[in-house]
Amino acid sequence: MVEMVTKSGGKTFTIVNEVNDHGAATLRDENGSTYHVTSYDNRALRDYLASHHSGDRVRMDIERAGVRANVWQVSALYPGVEGQA
């Protein structure tokens, strides 16, 4: 089981496209903004996100991954997966 940080924090995202063979996924936040996740702070974060499906909601922190426009990295997870939207 991946270790999660505090019970409060993070942002809720809905998985639009599940993690693919290259580790990329597409997420949408509650305001409708779309994020393309391409990297993870560690393998456990990738595996956690990969265990979820389109429509599932997860709480996490993401940060820019390099200088590309809309490419993000998962840096933390939070408890309280909200299941299907």
C-alpha cells in the first residue's frame, strides 16, 4: 500500500484517461482544467494511479514536470478516494 500524507490537503481529480503503457494519464480537476500526468515522484504513486479507472476520483498533489506546457508530475497522495464520479 502506498503511504499517503495528511488526511486534509491535495486536490480532487477525476481520471479522464487511465494510466497507459508509458505511464501517462489525463486528469480533470473540479474546475474543469485538464492535466496530463507523465511522471511520478516514485513507482508507488504510479502504481496507485494505475490501479484506478476512468471516472474514478483521487486526491493528490501535482506539480509541473519540466518546462513543457501541460505536463505534470504526481508528488503526493491523500486518503479519501471518492470512487466513481
